[in-house]
Amino acid sequence: MLPSSLVSCLDGLFLKGIYDLKLPYKFIISGSGSLHESLIGRKHLFELTTITFEEFINYKTNYRYKDNLSAFAEIEKNKVLQLLTEYMNFGGYPRVTLETEQKEKLLIIDEIYRSVLEKDVAYLLKVEKTEAFSSLIRILSSQIGNLVNLSELSSTLNISYQTIKKYLWYCQKIFILELVSPYFRNIRKEITKSPVVYFWDLALRNYSLGLFGNLYSPAATGFVFENFVFLLLKEQIKLSSAKLNFWRTKNKAEVDFIIERGTNIIPVEVKYRTFKDIKVTSSMRSFIKKYEPLEAYMINLDLKKSIKIGKTRLTFLPYYALMFKTLYRLSDN
């Protein structure tokens, strides 16, 4: 029996030969990194994520408002908020979304979770026991939006620093989570280079903590909402040159996301709450004063209103409006 890596290599060479024949066919192929490497210059890569919130709303409303979803969200705010709560609890895995009973949803996400840990990870990391990896996922699940200290994780899990780095690298490669780096212009004045963590799907994150379908605490829901906004922003910038960072200083001023495109930046704060009127945080004021961006945003549950702070227009934007407003394009102005 040939090693899987060699099989992938041979498959890649076969497909390369087919491509070079210039036949009038297109192939849709999924496979490992070694397969992709054999087809350099002969392929287009597509990252297939779980269901986005926009797709989720369309499915749940039988696609009745597909061509006018923005107006539906504005008019049916309570309905969309209910759908948001469901999405933040159960995530976007198609099989989970299709099930109507929570018991069945739980069985499906359990199977997905075990498949990731016991099959994908065991194969990719070449390990027989995945307890440490599972513990790492649980720890990171409880720290979304917070700084990731690799040395601390190494000490807590009693595995080497390099092993932690390898685990995190694979976590990103198989789309479990993403590490977001800090934004800084003066490394001596900003905080360390430690990243923060967000998950690609909320279901796996919630399941690892026993919160799948059980998000009741406002504090816990607030962190999940921040992760949800991260997913919306990632969807926006995936085909652009824009980058997504966060900002945090030694004085504990922090802005959740910084959209960066060239020399243009857009700070974005996230608040899981309703606002009757504009209330600007000290952190946002601090960032605006320091960097003077043209645009800034406060993503919240329902308020849509703007003010001018110096040269900066700060806009309070409901989360659902973020699906229809591509923030990074403003940096082209």
C-alpha cells in the first residue's frame, strides 16, 4: 500500500497531465496540500465555509426575501434577532441547520467534533492520543477575543511551546479557528505581538464548552457575538487585499477590529447591546485621536446613526446592516 502523501502526489501528477492536454473539461477537486502543490499555476482555490448568516436567513425564510433581504432585516428586526440567536447557538454546519430537533442537532455536531479530533487531527498531527489537542480547543473556546499566550498554554497543557505552535498552525489549516494579529505602527508603544483567537464556526466552539444550544449568559453571548462579527468581516474581505487586525495598548485601550488596506484603516468596535443614542467608548476615542481614520464603526444590535469626531465619521451600525455594507471599500476613497 502506498503512503497517502505519495498517492496525493501521483494524483496531482495525473491531474496535471490531464490539464496539459487542454481538454474542454473542468474538474472540481478536493484534496490535501500535496495534491494542490502538484497543480501550481493550473488551479483556482475556493474555500468553502459553513453557511453564512445571510444564507441562514434565506433558508429559514424559504428564500422569500432573497432579493430584498436588507429591507426585510430593517422591517423584521425581532425576527432577524431570533435568527441571530439561533445562528450563534447552533452555527452554520449544513447538516445541523437542516435538523429541526435540538437532540438531532446535538448528535450531528458530536459526530463532526469527534471526526475532527479523532480523524483529521490524528492524521495531520500523526498522534494517537488527542487529549491535549482537545483540551487546547476547550481553552481557546473560552478565550475568544482575548490574547493567546503560547507560553501559558504550554505550561497549562504540559506540552512544549513548539507543539502548541504546531497545533495552532493545523487548527488554522483545517479551518477550526483563526489567530488575528495586533495592529501597530510603533512596536515600542503598543502591546505585545500576541494574537487573539476566533472560530470559523460557532457550533464547534459552543460544543467544546457544553454551550451548544445553551447560550444564556449575556457575557458569554457577547463574546460569541464578537466572533459572529468577525465572520461577517472575514466574508467581506476574503477577495480583497484588506487585512483584519485588532488594537490593544499597554494602558488597556482596545478596539476589536482594525480593517487595514494599504495606509488606510477603519476601526470597528462590537457591542452586544441596544443603544438609544450614540455613546462613544474611551478606547474608540483614543484610537480616533491617535490615528485620525476617515471612518469608524460601532457594530451593535439596532442603532443606526453617525457623528463626526474631528476628521472621523463614526457610524453606529446594526449587525444585520453589516451584511450589506462593505466597510473596507471606504478605504479606497
